[in-house]
Amino acid sequence: MRIQVFVGTGGVGKTSVAAATALRAAIGGEKCLVLTIDPARRLRTALGITGNGFQKQLPLEPFGAKGELWAAQLDVAQSLNRAVEQIAPPRQAAAVLAHPIYHVLLESLAGMQELMAVERMDQALDDGFEALFVDTAPSRHALEFVDKPESFAQLVSFPMVKLVGMTYHWWDRLGLAGLSRKSLELYSRVEQMLGATLARQILDFFSIFRGVAEDYAKRARRTLAMLRDPKITTFTVVTSPFKAHRDGDFFWEELSRRKFPVGSMVVNRVWPVLPELSIPEGQQALESVAAWYQEMSQAHARVWEQVRADFGPKIPKLIEVPELSSDIDGLPALHQMAQRLEL
């Protein structure tokens, strides 16, 4: 079992690099899942997938693959529904799934995308995938998918939260007279903010959801521990030539601070330096374009050499990937990229 997580800012080809790396592993014989936890649909474009809903297995016959390649996009509702049905007894699961607050939770609560990302990873490993390639959101906030589950796990373990979840139904049967003075003050404040009906709905929901939340927190801690284990997981920073130092420094520092292993850095879309071109006399426009290209490619080469000097001592694997002649819009184009990726 191994996990590779790809992080980077927008416009650097991170999704394509993740998909190409997964394709290479599948050709080599592993049962692979490339999972995007980014709400955007870039992975569909990269893999040439049409239609709604996936997880889907991709046809690899043209490449002589020995393994399997599957692709999936995080579906928050589907992942949480599955978690509820697996964790809770049938009667309790049905009560959770039918509760009005549950639907508010799915549709409105900020952060559900990040909370469900580690849950979906855990489910993928339960499904028997040997290698998991995770494409994160293209943002400097990409690491919220590890920060928010950690915060949620701490919240669920907080004694007052556990007390409310375990005793609300008992309080409800006895009436508010059964509440301690401190709890009564807390309940009154919640009721003032939300209204009596909504406050009761939320507390009622949490009392039946508590077991699911605690089990989620336990599994999230387990998954986060795997993400910190260099024998299982490696993080790959994907960037482009003129973002390389800024992105590399940022993600190296943030991942190291959280104790996640950075195993590789990919500088994508590098313009290769071409040999001197023989341009016929009088082709000034062509000469100008060729000179401009050579200037840019040489600048990319200088950046790459500086990247090797600055990041080589701390990131084990540095890879440059040349700009392809066309957009990544299907498996053949990904296969071209995959041949240059040894991650």
C-alpha cells in the first residue's frame, strides 16, 4: 500500500502530473486510484472522461498495462452516506440519514469537502487499491484537507462536546430542569442565536450522530498517521519554472511543519533549449520568435539549475517535465508525460 499526494498552486499542471504518475504505476502492474479532492473537474478533462458520476476504470489495453487504473472525484454526500451506513447500526443510520440537520450539514456546512477527503482516502484503501494518488485543490489553502480533520478530531474529543452528545436525550426527557446551571446558560445562548426549534434539532441530531463523528475522528487520526509515515506516503510539490522557488519554499515549510514527508518536486512545463536554428534570410518575424523562445528556454534552464542547487539537499527527487506540444486531454497525452515521471 502506498499513497502519493500532489500539492501545488493553480495553472501548473498538478492534476495532469498526478494522473500521469498513476498511469505509469498502473502500466507497471499496480491497482491504482487517482482521486481528486478538488471540486473542479480538471481530472475529467485530463483523462478524457465524459458523463456524470465516477469512480470509473479506464481502458489501458493500448499501453499493455499489467495493472488497473481507476479515477474518482470526491463526492461529499456519497462518502458521508457510506461512512454513516458502515459505522452506525441500521436503525441509527436511518435516523441520521433522514434527519433534516444532516441535509443541512451536507449542503451548507463549510469545510465538508476537506473533512471528507481523508474519509474518502480511507474508503479507497478499504476497497483494495494498492496505490492511491491524491490530487488536491490548486490553492495555498490546499493543506486544509489535513488541518480540518485534525481540528474536528480534537473537537469531538472535547469533554463538553462528548457530554452534550451522550446526555441530550436524557435532558430532553426531563426538561430543562435537569440541566446544570452552566449547561442551562450554554443552552440558553444557543437557543437565543438559533431559535428554540433549530437548537433542539441540532442537539437531537448530534446525540444520534455522535457515534459516527467519534468513529470518523478515530479513522481520520489513523489516515493522518499514514500520511505522516514515509514508508507509506510521499508528498509531491508540482510547480512551473517561474513559480518554482516561491511554491517550493512555501509547501516545503508548511508540509515539514506538519511533519508530512516531502519526497519529490516536479517542475512542469519547462521549455527545452533548442539547437541553433538555420533561418532563411529575410524571415525577420521568424527570427524574432526564435530569439524570444531561446531567451525563455534559457531562463527556464537557469531556474532549473537553481532549483537543483536550492532544493536538492532537502527533497530526494527533483524532476523537470518539458512543455508538451498539445493540451493534456486524454490517456495518450498522459502517457507521453508518464514516460518522463519516475515518482
